[in-house]
Amino acid sequence: MSPTLLQIDGHTVAAEVHVKPDGRPPVLFLHGIMTSPAIGRELFADPAAESWLAVGLPGHHPDGAAARRSPGAIDAELFGHLVETAVGRIVGERPVIAAGWSLGGFAALNLAIRHPRRVAAVASLAGFARGELCGAIAWLQWLARSAVGRRILAGGLAAAAGSRRLHGMMLGLCAADRRAARAIPGDLRSRMHDDFSRHDPASLAAVVAALESLDISGRLTEIRVPAWIAGGERDPIVPLAETLRLARGIPGAELRLYPAAGHLFCSEWPAVREDFAAWRRRVTEPYAAP
């Protein structure tokens, strides 16, 4: 798995690349807020056997450009441009299966809308079309509405970066049952904290402030490729109503709900890897070698 850094219009975009020349569209994984491309491997039972790439989002390590922008400048157009440019530099004109978790789910759907030739199919895991979230993230969004609040938020994020315990508490706020957060394997939990500690807190605060203005809900009908919409029925971050809106708004979308599960697909969603793999096999059959 090859780590890559790309310079795009003043942004530094990180990527992990494990693409095989097998003729099928590789999976493009887009991570959630405050995580990194390293979480992409959690979507696969055997990452080394799969063809995939994971691309970083604006404002996430090593990109610090978001801290120098107003929240209004961190919009759907920027997400689409950076992701499309990064993917193009890595795989050329080759189509991908865009799969994203949380904010990455938004980014995957946004890519399918803005760059339809790039996307052969799209999967949203606890994603959203409109950034009106709930729970802990909603409180952070409220705090980030003012410049003073963003400075306070950045300070809190910096504190969590320096404490595995505080970071673990943050993960717990994303779970329907906090035992699910504690059930994350220790190596993954450590890797998630290590990745989180590398982010620039001011840039993350700017991304949080921008969430409320992200809205592609009026363009979901433009997605004309196979779509897999997955979510936890008790997600404390992305309301179930938003997941259902995605499934209703995208023509022909397939909906998969995980009962009693929250936002952490990697520890709360039973059989998510198998479910995603089965859907992926179906949508890539036209690309299979004879």
C-alpha cells in the first residue's frame, strides 16, 4: 500500500494506493471528518487482496489550507475538484467505485454528481447530502459558527490530539452503544488516534464550520449509477431520516440498515464488509474479464 502526497491548488492531498490492473473499477474510499485515508482498509476483509485507493479530504493532514480559508470557501465544489483531480493523477481516466464514510459519504455522492464519468457506482456509509447533523457534531458546529468559537474548538481538538483517553471519549459519542467504541481493536484505535493527532486543529475547526453549508440534496436525482446507501438505525451523528432521504432521492438506490447500530461502521455494523463486497461484485460484473 503506497502512501502518496499530491499538491493541488495550494492543498496537500494524502492518498493510499493499492490499485491492481485487473480491469475492474478500483474502490475509491473517502474518509470521515477527523479521520484519514488509513481508515479505508477497514472496508475490506483482506485489503491486500483488493484494488483500492483512499484519498484525503480538505483540511485533513497534511492539508492545512483550510485554516487560511473562510468556512464558506470549503464547499461542495472544492470537495469535488480536489477528489477528482487527485483520483485522475493516480488512475488516469479509469472509473472508480466511490465509497465514503460520514463526510466521505457526502464527498462520494458529490463526486458522482459533479464528475459522473469518473464514477461507475457509489456507496455511502453513514453519509449525508445535507450537513445538518446531530449529537456531538451538532454542538461542535454551533461552536464553530463564530471566529471565537472556532478558536475554542481548535483548542479542544488539540487537547484530544494529545490524549488517547479524550480521543476515545470522542469515538464513544459516535456510537449507539459506547461499548462499541471500546470494542474497536486496539491497533485500529491507536492508529485512529495517531492519525487524528497529526491534523491541524484550526483546519479541522474550519471544516466543521463549513459542514452546515454543504448541501447537494437537490441534486441527488442526477446520480444515475448503482448506489448503495448504508447506515446505522441509531446513528447519533447522521439521523436515520437523512439516510432514508438519500435512498429515496437517488434513483434505484439500494438501502441497507444495521439495527441498533451507530456511526462507527468499523465496529458497529455486523457483516458490513461482506455486504459491501457482495454489492460490489454485482455492480462490477459488466467489467469482469470474459
